[in-house]
Amino acid sequence: MFLELGDVRKAYGRSVVIPGLSLAVGEGEFVGVIGPNGAGKSTLFGVISGGLVADSGQVKLAGADISRIDAAGRCHLGIARTFQIPQPFLGLTVYENALVSATFGAKLDGHEAEAAACQALEQTGLLPLANNAADTLTLLQRKRLELARAIATKPRLLLLDEVAGGLTDAEVIELLELIVRINQSGVTVLWIEHLVHALVSVAQRLVVLAEGQIVADGKPREVLEVPAVRETYLGSDLDDDNEVPQPQSGDSHAAC
Amino acid sequence: MKSSKILAMLVLLGVLVALPWIGGYATQRLMVEVFTLYAIALAWNLLAGYGGIVAVGQHVFIGIGAYSLFFLSTSFGLNPWLMLPAAVVITALFALLFALPMFRLRGAYFAVGTWVLAEITRIAVLNSDWLGAGAGMPLSTMMGITRWLRNAGIYWAALAVGVGSLGVVWWLLRGRLGLALLSVRDNEAAAAASGVNVLRTKVILWLVAAAITGLAGAVAYMNTLQVTPSASFSLNWTAAAIFIAVLGGIGTLEGPLIGVLVYFLLREMFSSYGSWYFIVLGCIAILTMLLAPGGAWSLLTRRRPLDPFGIRRMLS
Ligand SMILES: Nc1ncnc2c1ncn2[C@@H]1O[C@H](COP(=O)(O)OP(=O)(O)OP(=O)(O)O)[C@@H](O)[C@H]1O
Ligand SMILES: [Mg+2]
């Protein structure tokens, strides 16, 4: 297995967010991760990427135990993550933000680093803003910058934490295409997203998390039929059979 | 760089090098203070502005640098100028020794920790007879050197420290380390997630700042010919460095240049007012932090961005 979590536990002080979770992901898989707010999805990504240290249990990448390796070290091993709340380097330009990843994450130098940073900006549509200060970006642009920075580290495992929220349908489709292309180039993808539909249209596997535990795991269509999952997502757009997200009728304009 | 810019810099450098033939001893001694304090403020600003490391006890490196030079030169009868590299190495080693305990401390604890380190070191020196205890050490090896040569030699050393430290910091900021530093300053968690080794970056910065400060301290005390624990391990050094950095603009390469000019201008004009002078300095620093947190440099660059040192990376 490419990524293996063995009975991982994580608590913040007294509140146990992940009581004990095991998960195995094969190389090149495209896994969607869903679950209610506070289920521990982002915490899980933290534990995988090394931003958080698990209280117990094991994290293995390509067979090697990486539990004791710090975030930078895991990035060098090919794990890249986006932050749900974007964490750009506000004092740097958009280009410099991506350059940090290319230089230290992908360990590239000079022109190679520049090229990798440019490519990541190009793929995420940020190239026209390359020389703008990162603190001038809107929230959506910052989310794209998260993605660009993750891509620029040339990862083998890409952890995406709600990168599609707030996008228009056309943008979601563009994003899906980009992630699928990255996945097809051999990158293993774990993607947390509340837009279940978008996720289901591309993921080969869906993992449902609730209270830090996996309540369903398997083919997306089958997982969504599990009663417990339907319960959680009751009233959401699960029953809709469309492949791509549809514009919601009676949009937010009505409120204005 | 434009050739007119290079020409202007060469002319300025020429005038500075020729100062011993132009100006008197008093001017030279003042300029030694200016250049050494500039280097110290540059180092403090490097730590705080680029590494997010607030070192309240940075003066410990001044004492270590000065004592290294005085001890080696006086005990072994060696030329003090030749001991300057040794002062750099010893200060850097001292900083390396204490890097690991210091960097276990976070935020405010680190700031206070550096100050405690400075105090402990001062007290240790104060109780070391081989370092002259409270009376300190003279620089007896200066005896045989003519007054002109001594003053000029110290001045040139200070000039080299000022220009050299700017050059070294400029070179560092333009390179990989600079990019790592900026990312760490802005967001440590994101920097680590992007593959930046945060601790190593900070330790390198700490060593560079220590080396610059130690060298500047050594030259500053060559100027006074006597080093004592209370003066060289004095918080006043760091206070002045902080004032200069805050006034000029923390986290900019240009800030300390402006800050040091303002600092000495104020001192030459108002130092006769005694303690009032310090109160005014403090008020100016506080006002700067409140009204223009980016310092004087941010006021100058508010309308149009300036990058005279060319350290930003632009995509063309
Ligand atoms: N740094 C922290 N300190 C304390 N509690 C935290 C911290 N981070 C998260 N939590 C708590 O842990 C629980 C899980 O949080 P987490 O962010 O992992 O959930 P999530 O599944 O990503 O939720 P969402 O869908 O809202 O992003 C929540 O109850 C949250 O309040
Ligand atoms: Mg989350």
C-alpha cells in the first residue's frame, strides 16, 4: 500500500477527534473524503502531512514508517497538502509563494524552480496575478494559490482540503479536470470536499468520516447508498443523478 | 544595475575610504559608532524582520565578540585587526552552542531567554579573573601604533563591517535562504508544509546575526580601547538596535540605513538633554509603531514600490 494509517489517534487536549483510524490507499488512487463538519477530516490530513503529530498509531508511506518525520520532511517525501483556511505567505508575491514550494518542496534550483512555479500558477489560472502581492488576493484566489503551492512541490500524494468551495460551476469543472489530469499523471489524490457531487464524478473511491471514524468506504455510488451515509447527508444533493454540479435554482440572488 | 547608480556608489565608497585624510579623529570615531551600530541593527532586523525572532539579548554577542578580540590580542600579544576573524568565529560558535536550548523556547520565552543568556554571560565574565573581572581588559597591543594609524585602521575596519554586513545580508536574502526566511516569517506551518526546514533556517539566521554582531562589537570596543562586562553586555546596545530597526522599518534592508542616520542625528542634536533624550527616543519609537508600523521606509514606499537592492523575485 502506498499510504497506510494504522490505528491513528489524535486528540486536542481532552477532546478526542480521531479515536483510532486505519486506512490504506493504493498508489495512484483518487479518494474522495466526506463527512459532517467537525468529523476530523482536516485533522486527518494534518496527521498524514505531519502538520499535526498523532498521539499514537502509525503513518506509513510506501512501506516506510514516517510517523516521526516532520512536515517538511514529509513534503520532501512527496506529500503535499492544501490548508482549508488558506495560509499564503502574505508578505510575498503570488509567484514567490509558488517558488517556495518549487525550491524547498520539489528541491529545484534556478530555472527549474522558476518553471515549476510558473507551471503551477498556469495550471491554477494564477499566472496573470504572478507578481501581485499575495495579501491582495480574494479568498477564492487564495484557495487557488493553496492548490498551486501544493502542485509546485511536485507531490506523489496530494491532499486537497476543500479547494472547490465557492467556485462557479464552470470553475468547478475546470478544477475537476485539473485534478483528474494530475491524478492520471500518477499522483495519488485524497480530496475532502462538501460538494459531494463534484467529488463523486471523479473519485474512484469514497471514504466517509464521522466522529473521527470511517463509517463507509468503497465505490462512490455504493457508499452513497449506505443508510448511515444517506442519513448524514439527508437533504443534500445526493439524490440528484447528474454528473456535474447544476446551478441551484433560486440562487443566492433571491436574498438581495 | 544602471551605470550611473554604480558610479554614485563608487564615489560614495571612495569618499568614505578617504575619510581619515579628510576628517578629524572625532569624525572617524563617530563614524565607527555609526557603522558598528548599523551592523548590529541590521543583524537585529534580520532576526526580527526576516526570521520572526525577537532577540532581546542580542548584546550578548557584542560582549562575546569584544572579549574574544581583547583576550586573544592582549594575552598573546597579537595584532588586534588580525583577531577580528577569530572574534567572528568564536561568537558564531557561542551562538551555535546555545542555539538548541534557545530554539526550544517559543515566542516571548525566546525573547526573554536570549536576555537571560546575556545576563548569565555578563555575570560569568564579571566573575572571571582571567578576563579582568569587573574592571575589564585594556587593548595593550594598540600601544605601539601611531594615533593616526590606529584611528584610521579602526575606522576602516568599521567601514568594512558596515558595508560588508550589508553585502552579506543582501547576498543571503537574494538566495535560497532569503526565500526560506521570508516564508518562515510569514507562516511557519505553511513554510514547513512547503518543505522549508524551519528550525534549520532559523538557526542559520541566528548564526549569521551572531557573527555580524560579534564582529561589530569587537570593532566598537577597539574604538574605546577598553572592554568591561557592564558596558559590552549592556541592554543599551540592543535597545539602540531595536530603535533603529523599528524607526527605519523592520523586515526591510533599507530600514536600518535610514534608522541609523536618524538615530545619530537625534543623538548629536539632543544627547545633552540627558535622560530626556532617552524618553524622546522611546516616544518616537512608540509613535512609529503606532502610526507607521512599517517604519520610515514604508512611508517612502507607500506611493511607489522601491526595491533599490533588488531582492524581490519578479516573474518576467
Ligand atoms: N487546533 C485545534 N484545537 C482544538 N480543537 C480543534 C483544533 N482543530 C480542530 N479542532 C476540533 O476538532 C474537531 C475536528 O476538526 P476538523 O477540522 O478536523 O474537522 P473537519 O472534518 O475538517 O470539519 P470541517 O468540515 O468543518 O472542515 C472539531 O470539533 C474542531 O472544533
Ligand atoms: Mg476541515
